[in-house]
Amino acid sequence: MASPDATFSALAHPVRRRMLDRLLDGPTTVSQLGAEHAVSPGAISQHIRVLEKADLIRRTLNGRQHRIELDEKGFQPVLTWAEKYGAFWGANLDSLGAFLMREKTDER
Amino acid sequence: MNGETASNVNEVKVSAWYAVGVHQAFSAWTDPAKIAVWFGPENYRAEVLEMEVKIGGRWRFKMISESGEVSHHRGRYLAIEPDKLLSFTWESEEDADLTEGRETRVSVHFRAESGGSRVTLVHERLPSLKAKDALEFGWSSGIPKLRRLLEGKRHD
């Protein structure tokens, strides 16, 4: 598994974030990614290497074309965190609501 | 109460409206006697072990679930603006995997709205300075879309 630092360094670059954004719509090819993001072939393969190292994308060879798609491995820790704390804080705001209502009733 | 939940990839944001004034909502977060009563999801009980509400002041809570599971959470207060903003760091002692042993930041915003208060809480993960950029990683449809995509893939 990639280290959290690798994940965050990978996410820190705006071009790479746009590339991931594009991949949310489905797999694509290296050349297509380069064309869509107006980046030189050298730069695009550099970005792809960084994203691959962070387990955020994976590359498969499809004939002569490299197919690129999102890799769930790199995203899983992020999803786990967001889900766990999203549920936790949502439940907390509910508890706060119940408390504030009790407090309001007691005042009367 | 009407609640809503929205999540960015590196932050969690929840918001709710309450039929009380902002002062009352704010003091529920800053008065140790009050927060001990309500803090935590419904099936949890909270004990305030330490709570010094001043900038740099420390807080530490013990939380006990219905099934008797105990966890400890702690941090420091970063910003205190009465009736407007409360910001603190958050570290889960037993859940170090979730915070990755580094600091995360919780900011609670209070705003008067429609004769009551809107409370919006943002929990940001700050694993490194680089994460500041990553936090701006705003996906228009974010997590739900990513989840659908990844789940679809598993069923291939």
C-alpha cells in the first residue's frame, strides 16, 4: 500500500487532480489523457508514474495502447476516513439538536 | 432539525439547523458541563477529562459505547470566536489509523439563520503541508461518484 505521503503528494498537483477528475468518468488511454490536458508526452508519463506509485491509478496494456483507470487501493483509506467521520459528526449534530431542545424546554 | 451531509475527498462536512440562538448553540460546545451531556452519537457516553477553552488550551474526552468500548480523543483549541467559530485539533488515540497519528482539524461555524442557528462542522485531515493543496481537491460529485465507480468495478 502506498504511504499517505505518496497519496497526498500525488494529489497536490493540479494537473494530476484534473487527470483523476477525468478518470472518474471511466478509463482512457495515455495519449487521450495527454491530448485532453494539453501536456507533453514526457510530462504526462511522469504524472502517470506518480499516480501509479500512489496506487491511485493502474495501467493495463491493451494491444499497443496503455489503458489507464482509477485504482481503488489508493482511495480506500480516504473513503474509510470520510465515511467513518461523516457518520460520527452527523450523529453528533443530532445529539446536539436533542440536547438544545431539552435545554429550551427546561427554560420554560 | 434538518441535517445534511456532504463530503469532499479530504474533508468531512456536516451541517444542521437548530431552533435556538447562536449563543446557546455555541455554549453547548464550549461549556464542559453541557458538552459532557450531549457529545457523541446517541449510543455513546462522553466524559470530559480535560477542557481548557482558550487558544492553545487542551481538551481530552473519553467516550464509552453502549457495548462498553472505550476510546479517547484529544486536541488543542486553535480559534475561538464567541458565537461564530470554534476550531480545534482532533486526534483519536485508539483510532490512530484513521488520523494516521497526525493532526486533523475540526472547525465548527455558527451562523444565525431563519430565526435559529446554522451549525456547520468541517473536519479536515492534515497529514502534511502538501495536504493543504490536496484539500482543494474538489470533485464536483466527489465520493458518491467514486464509490459507484469502484463498486461497479468489483462486480465486473
